[in-house]
Amino acid sequence: MRRFLQFTIGTLFFLTLLFAPGEKARAVFGEDSGYSLQRLFVDGINVIRLVDSAGNMEVSVLPSQGNRAYEMKIRGENILYPPDTGAPDFLKKGAQHGIPFMAPWANRLDGTGFWANNRRYSLDSSLKNFLKDANGLPIHGLIMNSTRWRLVDSGADQNSAWVTSRLEFWKHSDFLAQWPFAHLYEMTYRLSNGSLEVRTTVSNLGEDAMPLVIGFHPYFRIPDVPRESWFLRLPARKKVMADEKLLPTGKFTNLDMPNPLSLKNLTLDDGFTDFEYDAEGRATFSVYADNKRIDVVFSQQYPVAQIWLPAPPPGVARDFMCIEPMTGIINGANLNHAGKYPDLQTVPANGSWTGSFWIRAEGF
């Protein structure tokens, strides 16, 4: 009985540490291996932090706020653009920080609807669960800030630290009213061997193939170095042609810009494709300055990159850039139906798709 009581008290004490609110980490796993996982509360919001103490790296994730990673620190320097005002910005629609996930469509649609399996589906603006761009076009999907993600696995061992969350899209009628495909998303952030892997699986639970037009919108920065001094290396051979509303036309042109590309006095909102892959089947985008470099490595499941370098508002420094892994070009489902984009990926009926990209940094 005494041993049982000791075990019970110890277990309750551990759970108290694990879930009690506070500013500091309340639980650490796998610390002896160099990798650990911490659970924190920041202004009442649950945060999971992945730690590689040997590599002096930390990645902080908000499972309940769009499952967004909002910090990736290398020796204390955060290479992800931070929220403007800290934790309150986690909840702001359209907040520009971290690594937002765009689904079930990435970036823009050309109108309030999309085509799939030779049928057009209309979006219902009255539900107010998607954003619109300056031209009134639906943008960034439905779940970028969703609170419906649920933590399903987390831990650390001698090789990595990870956290996995799941969003069961099919359970929510307001989602299905806009995108009537029963499916779910499962995403794992894994810190290992000096890099962060973002691995996503899309499972189609229905009897019809689903167009796969998802993507990510990471905001990168090189701390203390103005964007005017940065350079970008593009492992792409083609540029996506777009109209005045930034919608692809279905045509491509050979890349005719310097490579690497100076970002001085430059603005971009362009798609790129036809990548150069290494022996492992990966394509590496790099942004660098002053011996500091950030690499964004795409698996072949992400054959398109959107590069966003917005012009800063007057008097405002916008020292970030976005290198966006995408499964297809913007508005790919509608262009495919129009016969202008044959490379659309789909998730087969009762099937799944998995893709990864990696982020690593040097010189920090």
C-alpha cells in the first residue's frame, strides 16, 4: 500500500508539473540525449517547445493556434519573423509570423468557388471562415488559425524531439460547407540533426479524389541584418506567369533573373517551379547575408515555391521574406479543370498523401 501511495503521489506531482500554468517549462523529456520536449503556458496559451541542447536549437509550436510554429531559435537568434506584439498576435486573423499552414487551398482562388472531379463547388461568404485579398479573392484556406487541432503525440529520444497534431476536418460542418471532402490533416514537427522537418499527411476518407492544393507560408528573417543586404538562391528553372491579380495564367517562362538574387530594392510575389534536385530528391532554397544562411529544403511532393517579398509600408521595416512550399501553383484546381495545369496533385479516394520540407540554418 505504501508503494502504491508513493507511486500515486509521484504521478500526481508529475502531472501537476506537466499541466500547471506558468511562464516556464513544466516538463522535460529525453534531456539526457540532448533532445528534449517542454510544455509551457504563454499568456494562457499552450506551447510545445522542441529542444536540441547540443545544437543549441529551440522550436516553439502552438498546437491550438493553427498548429503554427512561431519561433525557431539558433543560439538564441529567432530565424522566424515574430508576432508584432507577442502572444496576443497568435490569435489575430492574417497575422504575419511563424509558419502558417494553408489548407484546403493555398493562397488565392480566382473566384468564390473551385472545381473538382468536373463539378464546381461554391464558397459561402456568409460563414466568414476565410479571408479575402485586396481584390476580394478567397485566400489562404480555412484553417490557418484554427483552434481545432488536437495533440496526438509528442516526445524526445536520443535522435530527435517531435510533436504531432491532427485536425479532423470532416467533423466540422462549417468546413465541409466550403470544401465538401471528408479528410484530415496530421502534422509532425521534428527537430533532429540540426534541422526542423515539417511533415504533413493528408488522409482522404471519402469516395472521390480530392484536389491537393495546400501549402505553407513561412516568414523568415536574418536577425540584425536588413533585408536590403540579403541574397536568395533559387533552385528553379521556371517562373509561373501571373496576371495583374497575381493569378497564374497556366503559362511558364524560363528563369531569367540573377541567381543568387540580391533582395535590395526588390519586391516579389511570384511562383517558381521545375526544380533542381540533389541525389536525395530534394531542392534547396537559400537566403543568406553576412555568413548567415537559412536553407529551406523541399521534398518532391512540393514542386512549387511562392516567393513573397512585400514592399514595406512607409516608415515600417519589413525585414522578412517568405519561401512557401506548395503542392501546386496558385488556383491549381481551377486551372486544371480549364485544361491549363495538368500537374495538379490529388489525394485518391480512401488514400493519403505525405510530404515534408526542412529548415536549417548556419552561421548564427
